[in-house]
Amino acid sequence: MSSIAVLGLGAMGSRIAVNYARAGHEITVWNRSAEVASDLATTHGLATAVSPRRAAAEADFVVSMVSDDEAATAVWLDVEDGALASMPPNAMAIESSTLTPGAVRRLHEAARDAGVRLIEAPVVGSRPQAEEGALLYLLGGDPDALAAAQPIIDVNARKSIRVGDAGDAAFLKLAVNGLFAAQVAAYSEIVGFIERSPLDTAESITTLASLPITSPGLQRVLELIGDRDYEPNFPIRLVAKDLGYLADAARHAGAASPIMDTARTVFDTGTGGEIRDLDIAGIATLYQA
């Protein structure tokens, strides 16, 4: 049994923490909203901490699953409450948020300076996969550190792939999210077109879902669009954030990204109104009749 601190209890972090507890590990949780941490702890028998630093003080592994670069930097490096400063010798930091490559590399350097091993481990999947412990992990960092963390990763993983050094997995995670977002935007636009045509919308959506070019993930999106069910799994505001990170990474790499830039414009539009907290499939509301 290991002692694991989980920092950030959104849709993903909360489910990851519960799976660790069910696997027999000793779990301490922290969330910016203390009420969220308290409720989860009461329901599942977890310990809570008032800060990332307190949560990490006796942990073997510290897992971060927060919204963006700023939040991740704060949970690890905040002068008063950052987790790195209190982590025991030989403890492991696991950064699972979707961040920019530059942010991951800065965290890796800070951890090294603090005598802490840090790996990056962003995930592919959403709430259903997190609940089932069936996420795809993209791993970056020192091979020995990754090997030491593998048993903890495996609790929530269907599969894990070593991508490369610290920061490299962030590139792939942004590529995955960008590809998915662009496809969702395209399918949403097409459904809006179908709704304004003589076609039967439900039958047409079923046809689109059956096509060999439609992945299982997009089949689920089409189902949600057809039902107009936009309860958030991957909120539009976070999709827009990821597309912004992808645009910056592409620019720094000297890579052209006109299609991704168009998708970013679509999702940026979605963040300006009431739909910003809807699921990624909710971008279809921009087009639906």
C-alpha cells in the first residue's frame, strides 16, 4: 500500500482518487474548493488537507490533475502552499494535467532542484474511462522514475505509452485533443446543415455514426448531439484552453495549423456565453436549428 495525495478533484481527479482508494491505497485529497474535497472524503473514506503542501507532506506519490498551467504551477510551486517543498525524499510527483510543454519542463526542473522525481502523465479519456480505471496514459520523464510510478499509473490505466522526456507527452496530448476538437466542430456543423435540409435528422445522425470514418468517440458525440445532452465531461472552456496551448506550441515549433486555428475560433466563440461549461458536444448549439 502507498500513501497518495491527489491535488485537484474535478471530473477526472475525483474519480482517480476514488480508484486509488478502492485499490487499497491511503489517500489524502486537496481541492481549491474545500467543500468538494470534504464531500468526496466523507463519501469514500479519504483524508483531506488544507493545502497542497499539507497533502504532500507524508505522501509516497503526489498526483496533480488541475485545469491549466497557472493552477499546476500554483499547486507545486506556490511559496506558501506548494507541494514540492514538503515532499519527502524519494517521493514521486505525477503531473497529469493537460499543460503546455514549457510548463511541464519548468515543473520538472523545479522538482529536480527540490530533489523530487517528477514525471508527466496526462491522460486520454473522460469521466466514463476514469470511473472504470481505463484511461490511456501518455508518459514522459526519466525511465527509472516512470518504472517506479508504473504500479500507481496502472490503477487507472487501460494502457500507458512512454512518449519521451518530460514535456514530450504534453505535445502528444495537445495533438490528441486538437484532433478530437476539430472533428467535433466539423460534425457539429454538419448536423446543423442536416437540420436545415429535407433530411430526417435522427436517421442522418445514425448514418453518420455508422460510417467507417466515425470513431467510437465521435459516435458518442453524435449520440449526445442527437439527444441534446451536454452534461459536461470535457467542458468547452477547457477545449478552448487546450486549443490555445496547441496554437502556441505549433507557433513555437514553426508548424502550420490553419485547421486547428479554425477549431480554436469556434470553441473560443463558445466560451463567450452560457455554453462555456457544457460538454464539448455542446458546441453543436452554435449550429443547431
